[in-house]
Amino acid sequence: FRIDRTDSFPWQIQDICQNPDRQVYLMLYGANGFALAELDPGTGRVAVLDKIKVDPAGQFGASSYLGAGVKGPAVCRDLDMREADIGTGELTDVLLFSDTSYSVWGSGSYGYLEEVSDFRVTEKGSAEILKTNSYGSPAYIERLSLETVQRIPVVLCAPVVSDWLKRQIVRFNQENSVYHVIAEELGRSDGTGEAEYADAMEDFIRNIGIQLATGKGPDILFGEKVLGGNVIDMIEKGILEDLKPYMESTGVREEDYFPLAFSAWRRGEEIYGICFETMMEVQEGDRDVIGADIGETLENLLEIPDKRVFMSGVDSQELLRIFLKGSETLWGMVDWETGTCDFERDLWKEILEVTKIYGAAPENQYPSVAKKEYYQTFYHASSPSELEKRVLRLAGWMFDYGIYGADKFGEIMAINSHSAQKEGAWEFLGFLLKEEAQKDCFDIPLRRETFKEWINEQLERSSEERHVYIEGENRITGEWEEIETYGKEDREFLETEKIPYFEKMLEEARHFPIRPVPVIDIICEEAEQYFNGSKSVEEVVSVIENRVNLYLNERK
């Protein structure tokens, strides 16, 4: 028999399972979310089980896996695994994943993302999950159960813990007989109540700041967001632990990794944070407009005769951040050594003028000068000849000493110097630097030997049987289109031009400087008065000068 979606049956079949009693169940998805149903294999009749509310919030993807339970069907989502009682309609918890480091979704490098193929609940209350991936590697079964373990807890705190990191925590906890990493996170927004989520995030970050200021807090800190832009202050106040001695004592050498791994939070030879993987963020733009530095770019923009925006969807305030965030000194306007600033310079007024003209208002649909690109593999990276063919220049990001790609995420890990478990915290960070964890990165691994293997794996994706298709937004029309296709016939080009260029970009890629972040926030807040016409450029410059001077004086 065949089951089609019709007016009388307004459902899509998402999943199917058969229980030990040979009863067949379906997971359905419709306008009001998910629902469970019984299927009669003999007639094809589907009976929706209305009393079982598997998805009361109506959120797509919240309950997308269906498996065999002991007495009824079981439902698995990223938060928990529950078994349904067909008679009462109740859902009983089998395993809870929220507030744990376990990730149902699995992990894997680009193109190798693991997927749940099936699962079942056992009579002992444990679960077995069959996992595969999108590229045909061998499937395997994960067996999950609740057990009491005697370990020393190491607490990692982050707004959101990625699936890759959760998977590494699980592996570390399985292998380590002394320490047990516990991840505390706020979690991702569910797409509703964004204002409430923003408030919760602000409270989450504020509470961590209070804990750190009083000599407490989690053992491992994760991400610039957690530290609220105060990394420099925390380094100077001794809140973050210098990791260089730990690296030396365990044989971790900087030269075995790309510079992005250790360059984010450091002071000279002292290293205070580690980046384990990256996705490069760049800009590609009109080669007749994008210059070799910010001065040339501004000059070219002011000479464009036709109506343009700098980047589609980027308003004046965000464009101002784009022009500022790569410069430690904000193009010479702030002197951190003397604690002084000078915003009366012509360059600053020119930046304000250009960002006001080229910011993209909602009603403004003009062609853009540049577009943002994310290089997740070398296939995504435009080589010099490809840029030439599309009349583009790699704009990268404008840093003080050149134009380079940048790390997209800013997901850096540090150790709290007040932690009583610094050795355990370092054991985990050292674990993330090793081959197994690096091979499992979803994005670009920063361990050099692993990177070479990763390149070869990615290269095998293009062959006579398989082609790699790269799509993106057209900078002029804004429409999604196929940009390039790569197959076995392109192997020589990939190996001789594209991959070496990608590796050079990764070698030179930078983290955005963290010291100027609070000052950029001040600037963007006050510049809005100029962008909306409330104040003249002179008035705004005066206010910015006063506020930044006040901030710098408070730091002295």
C-alpha cells in the first residue's frame, strides 16, 4: 500500500518503528507539529493517537526520531528519550539529555555529520542508538545507561556547547579515570521569546562575571561572550591561567598547530586561551572598489557614481563595526599605552560618512560592493584565478597590518586561575588538541597533521562519480546560484592552486582583536544619532571623544 499526503490525511511521515509485539507506529508531522499514529500493516489504515502529546510546543524538529520501546513506541529528541503509554497517553522519561554533555546529533567533519538511523529502549531501562553518517562510513551502536561514577568534577561553562564539544566531553569522561567534565550551558534559543532569551543570556554572563570577580566560577571558560569582552582585564588581573607551562610539561608545541590555535588570547609568550577548530570568514568584493587598506577602500567608495550598498543586509551600524573591528587601535584613534584618543581626524569623519551612505536600509535594494563568505573547506575558498574570473578581489578583513581571513566563531577556551582543578581542566584541553578530537572537528582542524588528512578526505569527495557543488548569493542580484562545480577533472587545479592558496590563507588568518571591543560598542551606540539624522557628524564626534576618554581614564 501507499500513503500520500492529502486533504483528508494532512501529514508527512517522518519516521517508522515496530515494537517487540510487532505493532507498527508512525511519527507524523503536520501543521500543528508532531503526532504519533498506529499503522495497520494489513490494510494501511493510520490511526492518529491524539492523547499522546509528543510535541505540545509545535516546534519543527523537536521530536523527529521514533524507536521501539518496551511496552509502547519511544520518542527521542535532543533533550530526552521518552516512552509512550498507548493506553493512558503518558510519556515516561527513559533518559534525560538536557544539562548533560551527551549529544544525540553526533558530530563529524564537514560532509561526515552523524545521523540517528534508529534506536530502541531495552527492558533494563537503557537505550541503544544506531548511528550512521552522510558519507557512508561504518555504522555503530551507542549504548546509553545511567550509572553512578566516582570522579573529580571539572566544570565547563558556555552559553551554548556545540555538538562537537559535547561528543569530546563524552569521550574524555569515558577514557579518564580521575576527572569528569560537566558542561553547564544556557542552551540555544528555541526561536520564540528572543527578548527573554537575550535577557537570560545577559544574566548568564553577568553571573559568571560576579563569580570570577569573587575568586569563584567554573574551571573552564569557553568563548568571548562568556567573558563579556573583558578578556584583557581578566588577563591583567590574573583571573585567566597562563597555559604555556602546561603545554611545555605535556609536550604540546605551538609549531604543530596553525597560528589561530594559540594567538587569540595571549600576552607575549604567555598563552591564555586555545582555539581548537575554525571556519574562516572573509569578504569578497568588487576589485575596482576594494583597496589594499581602509584608506584606499574609503576613497574608492566615495567616488562610486551609482547607487550601491557595501553589503546586502548590513546597515550603517554593522558596517561601522566591519570597518573598525580588525584594528587594535581603531586606525590610530586610540593609544592604549597612554590611555588617550583622537576622533577629530579626517579619517574618522570619512568612516562615518561612508558607513552612513553605504549602510543597507530595509527599503534599499541597491547592488552591493562586497559579500561575506565562510570558508568551511577549501572548496568554498575562491582562488586567485576564480576571483579574477568573477571580477572580484578577496577583501578578507582589514587588520592593522594587512587584509586577512578571520576566525568566525571566537570559541576560545581558558582555565580559571582560581580553579581547584586546574590540572584536570588542562587534561581536558590537552585532550581536545590530540588527533582523535581534531579528526572529529566539524569545521577546519588546527592540528597540522590532522589538517593534511582532512584535506585528503575532502579531496576524495570530488571524483568521476561525485561532484562537489558550491552555491552562494549573487553579489549583484542577491539571488542564490551555483558558483562552482568540482569533479575528478579538476584534481590538478585543486591540488596546485586551490588547496595551497587555502592553506596560505589559514596560515595568515587572524582573530579579531579583543581590546577595542568595549570602545567599538560605545562608538556604534553614539554613531546611530548621526545615522538617523539626530546629530551632525561634529556633534557625534565630540560625544564619542568624551565617552571613550572617560572609559580610558577609568582603566588607568
